[in-house]
Amino acid sequence: MEVAKKFKVAINRSFNEKGGVFWKGLSDEQIATYAMTKVEEFARTGGKSLKASLTIGRQANKKCLDENGHLVDIVPDDNAGQYEEEEDYDTATYILNEMVQVNRHGVIKEDDWEYYWMVPFLQSLPAAKTNKKIKRYLETVHRVRFELPCRPFNWHKFISEAKLFFKENFIPCIIFLSGGIAAFHYKKILKIVGSCPVAMAVGEPSSGKSTALKLIARLFGLHLVSQSSAEFVVSDLTKTTIPICWDDPTHASVLKRPLVCVFDGIGTQTHDRGVEIPETTFLLTVNFKLEDDLRSFERTAPICFQKLVTKDDGTSTFLDRRRKMFSLANTHSLIDVIELGESLTNENIDEHATYFKQHLGGLVKRLPNSYSAYRLLSHKIAELVDDESILSKNMLDEFFKVDFLPYVISFYDVTVKVDTTTDDLLRLMVQAIQILQMDKSKIEEWMRNDVKGMDGARSIVFVLPKALDHMNNANLNAPSDESVRQIIKSIKNATTDYRSRFLNTPKKICCVRVPRSAFNGDLLKELDTALGHQDTEGEEKQGDILEENVIEDEVSGPCPDCLTKNQEIDELNMEHYRRMEKAHDWYTNEEARQKNSFLARIKEQQGRIDGLEQQIQSLKRENDELKRKKEELQTKNNEVDVAKSGTSVVAQAMTAIVESRKSGETLEQVPLNDSGMGEDIEPKECSLENPKRKSEENQPANKGVCRICKKRKKSAGMIVCTKCDQWLHFSCSGIKAKDANKLKRTFLCEECKH
């Protein structure tokens, strides 16, 4: 179990270095089970151990430099500490996915593996499925597809098809491909040159630059993103050594942070993850022109693509060539790409840098070295093709001279005064001191070359506005205030919001602080000499005063007060940890209680809703029943109305016949009309006409006039007698207005009642 706990701590530390992801949900029991499985595997493989890794791509292959400056294997002995460790990029192993590991010689058999990729194991643990931060970290690892068995890549056939497809953009595509190989060896180029500009294809839509980017991604197994945010791109650069292809960012402003991040490998500062150091860089295609300070920095290698013309060939031929070109592109080319890294040496870089120095006068001095890798690798591609009719070194140099270099010169705004390194900044300050012949007192009014902090780290502090004024007074090419602050922010432990005292300034003022370790040693010596400090170590001077006004004393051993304070800090940390655990337990229990209470309330509310729905259904049924009864009552009322309105024609005729028989008359005595009825048989109050119309024609003469008071209705209400059809006021008839509506069908006046 102790081994499991140590292994868990190691995993947490690795995640912390990879972006601040802590493995909190990994239990000791899970680690112990995994450790036992590895012990069994260790026994089956005859005692062979593997190095765990979280990174896709190149694995750190540490070696040491001997006294002759050659890389040799590290041998654990008593003298191992005297040699300087350095990574050997040429013999490194590349993990492409769970099943494939390669080096410059080809695919490595599984029995010969030295590394074990931990991500598949970590993805199987429960915490990887519940913790969103961990889940995203493990799922965004971009594996490289590599088909087995590995076959030699046919560069001649592939480049031939690319030439037929890209036409006038063929050489730009080759330079872009060289930029992809340079990005694959990002760390080695940083070590040799000090910077690695991003290969950037610039051109109008339909110029083939996105197709070239997708082709390079297919060749090297690179991950392709389109219109992604800068935050995700920078985060992905810390998880793999395989470059990323970024197609068509939405706007130039989103490029600033990634370009600053990968240019010199220093990284970038984030709010939640601290400093992120990139393991690789990216390739870029844009439809816009970079402006302002991005155009002034030597962070990109702009490659111009012209618009492709396909009218002569036809759409079908164009698509067929594209399909055939992509069918020839596969990741088997990676073996040659890895091997090309051996050609990236100081001697070769210097040889090709001479070519650019002749044509890039007046621009940033680092540009020739930065672009030399592109020319070197493009020449190596021509050697792999081995056919000058398809691709030759002369073709490439002609493109560099006629197209690439003039475009670079027009692309960069040489009038913008920008320096890209802290060494350039310090060099300008030293030159300004020498030109203006400043003495020690004048310098110490705005600069202190050796300031010690509480942690013992030594820094240079200076007032930035005054430093820039001195550069301008010395007629030097001074950078802008904003560009300097951007450079300072990219340096670890440096800040632009420091406060310190200077000569003749009793109060602390705002200034810039940069660790001395960030500057070149020779420049530091020049600055120390200008200030009259040949050896700043151990001297008591104003610069050695701590910023907290505490003078550092020489002590031979640990300070007792410090030990006491450290012990107190440890106790406070333990107390804080216990409180955090207690708070976490309380929070978990409270969360469960609140959840159960919430579910109970939901269940209760649901029961209420069901009861209300039942009541609604019951009320609907009662309403339907009332409607039915109302319809029945209405039917009965209609029948009563018909009965009151008089007898029917047939009933009256029958009555007449009966009466005639009683009087002694016969049917022959009664003349019949065409309807078969006697002419004398006429209903008293009935006709075949519409009863409503009949009633309207026979309206009484006193309509609207009260029979009792003989006055017309005005605002007073009236009611009609159902027998004599005479109108009466409510007040005259002795009824109330609220009862009138109920009585209107049965109302009888006093005379008709008697």
C-alpha cells in the first residue's frame, strides 16, 4: 500500500506539470490493484521494467555530455553528477498510440518497448468518467494513426502527384511541408536556434492552402482544428510533441497568445493553470493579413499561396488528382521525418543562415537563423525525391529569392521598433549607458542590477519609462512600452508591477523585475562592470538590501526561527487539510440530504398534481352531466311553449267536425276546399304561417304602454301578460326585476288570473 501511495503522488505530480490537473479520484486500492497486476507482468517478462508516460510523441531520452561534449548514456555511478544532462532527440522513441512505438529505424516491437503509455489505463478508472476536468484532459489526447506493417514511403510518387495538383503553388507547398517537419522537431530547433517561427500559409480562399495543411496532417498524423479558440490550442500544445494544424482562425487577435507561447518555448501564463510550457508548435493557414505587433515579431514564416486555376483541367480531373494525392499520403513518412531530425545541427543551420543574411538586411537579426531550417529541410525533401525534373534545390532557391524573401520583407513592418528577447532589451540598456556615459549614481536612479528577494533569488529591477527614454536619447532603436511588457510577462518569475527603491527616491516606486537567470552571462558582466561591481556575491551594498527592508545575514546552518516558522506552517497546513476534509464530508452529506429532501418535495408535489388532475376530471364529468340536464330541460320548456301558443290546425279541424256532428250537420253539408277541409273550418288563432311572424303582426296596441298607469316605459322595466298580451311595469304588477326573467313565460296579469 505504501508503494501505491507513492505511485499516486507521482501521478498527481505528473498531472500538475501537464496543466494543473490533479488526480483526486484515484483511490489507494485501485493503485494497489494496478501495482499487483504490473508485478505479475514484471514476473512474466523476466524482470523488465517500463517507463510510464502521459505524452503522445517523443519521449524524453536523457543522456549526459562527456568531457568532449559528446552525448553518452547516463551510468549511475559516483561521478555521474559531474556531467550535464541533455536530451538526445535523434535516438528518441515516439509513442504514436496504444499499439505503435517508433524511432528513426522503424517500428519498435512490443517486446523491446521501454515506455508504457498510461492514458488508456487512467481512462478506465471511475474518476476519469465522473470528473469533467480529468475526462477532458484524457479524451483530448490525439493519437496518431499508423497502419501496420510499415512500408517505405514513396516520396517520388507523392511529390509528383502534388506537383500536378498544386501547379503554381507547388513550391510554396514544399516550403509549407518543410515547416511541418520543423514543427515536428520543435524542441531541437529551439535548442539550436532559440526560436521556432510558425509556418503560416497566407492566401485568398480556394488557393489550396487548406488542402496543403490537410495533406501535411495526413502525412504526419497531426490533429487538425478549424476556427478553434486560442485557449484550447495552447492547452493542447502541452499534452503532445506532435504538432497541431490550425486552419483558418476566426480573427487575427486570437493568434497573439499562441504565437507568443510557442515562439521561444517559454510558454504562456493562464489564470487557472499557471505557466503552460508547450511541447510542440502548430501550423497555420489564414485568409487575413496580420497587423500591428504580430506583423513585427518574427514569430511566423509567411508562405504566400496564389489562387488555383482549374478551368483548363476541369472539375473531374481536379478532384481525381486530389483524391490520388491523398491516397498516397500516409504516416509511414514519419520514419523519414524522424530521421531528417539528424540533419538539424549547428553547422547545417549556420550554413543555410548565411544565404538569408545576404537578403534580409535591416530586419530582426534572428530571422536568418529561424528561416534556415526551412531551407535546410526543403533541400532534404529534394534529396528524398531524387529527381531534379520534379524538384531540385535550384527550384527552391529561386522561389526563396524571387517570391519568399520579397514577401517577407513586405510582410514585416521594419519601422515598428520591437525587440523580441530579454537579451536584446538588456543589450540596448547597456549600450545606452555606454553612449550616454552614465556613472554609477545616474544608473542607480533608474536601475539596480542585483536585488535579492526573500527566497534568495537575484533579479534586475529598472524603471521602464526611464530606460526607454535613455535608449531614445542614445539614438537607439528602442522597443515600445507595450512590447517590452509583453516580453516581461512571458518570463517566469518576472513582473511589471514590482515596487522598489532607487537612488534619490526614498519611497518605493513601480518598476520592472526580471530574474538575472533570464539574461545572457556576458551581458550581465557588462552591466556589472558599468556599475562597478566585479563580483556581486557576498558584497554588502545597496542592491543587496532585501525589498522587505530586511538585511540578509550570513548563517552557517538553518535558522532556528525559520525552523520554528516552518513547523508552524506545517501544523497550519495539516489543520487546514483536516478542516478541508471535514468541510468536504459536511458538504457531501449536506448535498445528499438536500438532494433527498428535494426529491421528497418533488414526490409530494407530484402527488398533489395527480389529486388535482383527478378533481379536474371529476368536475368535467359533472359539468357534462349538467349540460345534458340543461338540454333536456330546454326541450321540455319548448314543448310547454308550443302547448301554450294554441292547438294545431288538425286538432282545430277535428274539433269543428265533432261540433258539427253534435249540431246535426253532415259532412255533405260542409263544403270542402282543395285541402279537403270545409271552408268554414278556420282555426281561431292559428295559421300555417310562421308563428313568430304571426305574433309580430298581431302585437297589441298598447305595446310599450303600461296597462295600469298608461305610461310608456323609459328606464323602468316591463313585462307582458302571456294571456292577454298587455304590458305592465314591474312596479305596477308588483314583481321584482330580478324575478322577471323567471316569470316571463308564465306571467299573468291580475285580470287574467281571475
